[in-house]
Amino acid sequence: MQEAAVSAVDVERIACAVVPDLPHATWSNVLRVGPELIVSGQTAHPATRNAASAGAPLGAYEQAMVVLRKIQALAEAAGGGIHNILKLTVYVTDIADKDEVGRARRDFFRGQAYPASTLVAVSALVFPELRVEIDATVRLDADLRSAAPAP
């Protein structure tokens, strides 16, 4: 019996001026695999470092909003938008920040159906001023606007 040939799916790195891939990075910010976008964990850096240096560190709400806007920019660079974000994994360094992250999600998604989500507490992120990191799965062929918001 002959095995069926498996055809490879094209993988494309998406360029985004708002969230550029760093020349020294050993990761891609976002990869398109067919209609799916795999978004690496995003943080509010360098805004967090600039704010901390100015003596006004960003809280969990502000960091989450910066990160969600980065994910939006990456989705838009691939031809999508926030309505295509299907899954978020949220990492916080203090579980007490979950309410502020939740408030940011409500403000960001503005009443549309929310993506599936996981929130976990971790001991640290890559820089000490970071409190929130979020990665995402985006499907350009799926639209959360067609899903009824949860009651």
C-alpha cells in the first residue's frame, strides 16, 4: 500500500511596521499558516521600560492594552482585525492583576464576542517591569462578529 503524499502548507512571515521583527530576534512575531496566524507572546516593551525610566510604570491594565493593540496591528498587517482573534493566552506575573487584564479585554473588544482565553500566573517575564504577556491565535477565515456575545 502506497502512502499518500502530504503537501506542505506555505508559511509566511508577516511584516508589520507597528510591531517589527527585530533583526537579532530568534523568533517571528507572527506567522501565517494558511488562514491562521500564530502570534508570538507580545509584551508592552519598550513602552514599559520608557515609563519605568520616567518614574511612571505602566500597570497591568495599561500593559494589556498596549499588548492587545500590538496583536491587532499584527492581525491587520495580515489582512484581518480584532474580530479574527480566536484565542489568547495571557501570562501575568501577579494573579491579582487578572481583574485589570479583564477590564482591558472588555474595553478592547468593546462588547463583541470574546476570544477563547487562558490566563496563568508566571514567576517572571523577560524584563522586570513587565506584568503581562499575551500570545494569540488568529483565523482570517473566522469572524467573531458572527458569534453571539456571552450573556
